[in-house]
Amino acid sequence: MSGRSGLLNDLQALPWPYPHGVQVLIRDQDDNCFGLWMFHDGKLVEVALPRTGRFHQPAPPTDEFVPNPGMLLRTDGHRGLPEQTPPELRDPCPAW
């Protein structure tokens, strides 16, 4: 998990000749599909894909743990989805 920290910042810093054509696919260990990241206003941001959702666990009690991006899951399957953590209880630190 610690290897992902700073990934998007490193990619943003590269001299892309056509940044609007850059598409980054990321699949973390707990995801069941790839997430799509694209440049918007000079920053790589996750683009919401149809029939997917990012589900977050509550933030850890201390900052000794690496930030967690949550799980990107398909929402159109037949298996139950986890309960979504309210935004105010999620880890505010960027995981990527």
C-alpha cells in the first residue's frame, strides 16, 4: 500500500505533450475493477464510471497508517455492497 503514495503526483509532474489524452487505469488490491483517472484543470482526478462505486472504510484513529483509497466495486452485480462510510468519517489524506 505504501508504494501507491505519490503515484498521481509523479504522473502529473511528467512533461505530457497532450495531457488531455492521458488516461490512467489503476486497480488496487481490494478493487474488483479498474478506476479511470484523467487530467482535469491540471490534476489527475478519478472519473466516475457507470455501474461502479468507491466504498470507504472509516479513517484510522491515528495518522500512523497509510491513507486508504477505499474499494472500487461494481454496483451492478448480484452480491451485496458494503455500507458506505459518511464523508466526514473518511480519511481526508490522499491515498494516491
